[in-house]
Amino acid sequence: MRCGTVLLAGLHNSGLPISYLQLLGGANYGTYNQGVFNTGNYDIGFFNSCNDLVGIGLTGDHKIGIGPFYINE
């Protein structure tokens, strides 16, 4: 993914094969379940542009949006 390329969360998963994903409202990244959106290692509310979060966002393994549960490291 090139820097500056804005991905609309909810249309894109983390890039993992679909067999690694489970539907839980919207998407699942690894053991981190998020109810709405997930992209790469960034769980975001609206947009992710390379390593820069646009709109509402958190980095790393943090959750945002409607995530029912996750494993806290």
C-alpha cells in the first residue's frame, strides 16, 4: 500500500486470507475482534492512509468503533 492511499475501512480487511477472518459485525483481525472496521494493524473508525490515520483512528492493536471484545496484550 502506497503512502497517501486512503482505504475505506470496512471494504478492506487486514490482507490476511479470508480463512483467517471471521465475520463479527464487520471484520476480525487475528484475535482482535472489531465490530465495524479493521485495516492492517490499524483498527480505525473511518480511514487509514499508510501509517497516517485520517478521521478517527488508533494505532497498533487498539480498538475503535464497536468492538465487542479483544485480547489485551
